[in-house]
Amino acid sequence: MFPLRGLTSTPLPPLHLKTSHPLPPLNAAISTAITNKFSISDEDLESRGFNLHREIADLNLDHLNKVFVAVGFPRRDPQKIRLALENTNSLLWVEYKKTQKPVAFARATGDGVFNAIIWDVVVDPSFQGIGLGKAVMERLMEELLEKGIINIALYSEPRVLGFYRPLGFVADPDGIKGMVYSRKKNSKR
């Protein structure tokens, strides 16, 4: 996800996971089958020098903020990042072992039953193109689907829509138009 820049007359619609019918919660056998279908296995990630994490423990928020800034997000207050993460239902981040810094990150918020929204999908530009973004998205999606959540949305800039389509996301699957509340800043005269 990337922040919108400048003024737009029409907000971008959210992307939703394409499903034609509700999916039941996944059992252990199905979960194992999906795990084996990851584009990069956990073992391969580890052998390439990466650790996967699903909790905010050991996540250096200043380093995460540097990744946010590197991909074009505004710098965020670390205390607000911590609060946001404490109110996040699911998150996954990848640490590069050599530096012990986060290099890929994604999180999802929602009601834990019906709906989830994926936020802050980022990969450090130095590590883009090697499958880390896909690795975090595949695992985050698996976790949400295992909980039985099938209405999964995310916001994305048009230039990266192609990344999400192979993961099952489509724009406006039911013709629903997303809207975003936008508070205009007072301009000084």
C-alpha cells in the first residue's frame, strides 16, 4: 500500500478478495496444503537469511518507520505506530538476520469474524523483487482465511495493482464503490 499523493476527485476503490461463496474455516490438513504452496517456504526464507515474525515483540519501530519512509509513506510517530500495532488483529514481518532489521511488513485489522482490511504492505526497496512482499501477503491471507474471514479488502496505488491480482484481489467485485473520508486542511491566505 502506498499513500495517495495530491488531490484526487475520486478515491481509489478498495480491492477485495474474489470469492464466489463463503469459505469454511480451514482445517489442519488444508492449512498444511496451503503452507506447502507458498511461493517461498519458511525454510527457504530462513536459509536465505530471513526470520518471519507474527508479533510486535522485537520489532524496532524506528527501523520499521525507515522502511515506511523508504517506500513513500510519511514518517509516523513511533508511539502511534505502537498503538496501531497493539490494535492490529494480524501482522507479519520479515527480519533480515544480518542486520536484525525489518525488511518486509504487512498487517490486517478487522472484526475478527467477517471483515478485514490489509494495511501497510511494505518491502524495503533494497529487498524488493525477491519475493518478500508475496511471502508476507500469502501468509497473512492464509491466517485470515483460516479464521473464516472472507471479506478482505486493501487499498493500493494503481501502480502496484498488478502485484495483488495474482493473490486473488480484484477491484470492485460486486460493483461496490469504496469511499474515503477526507478532511481538508485549512489553507492560510
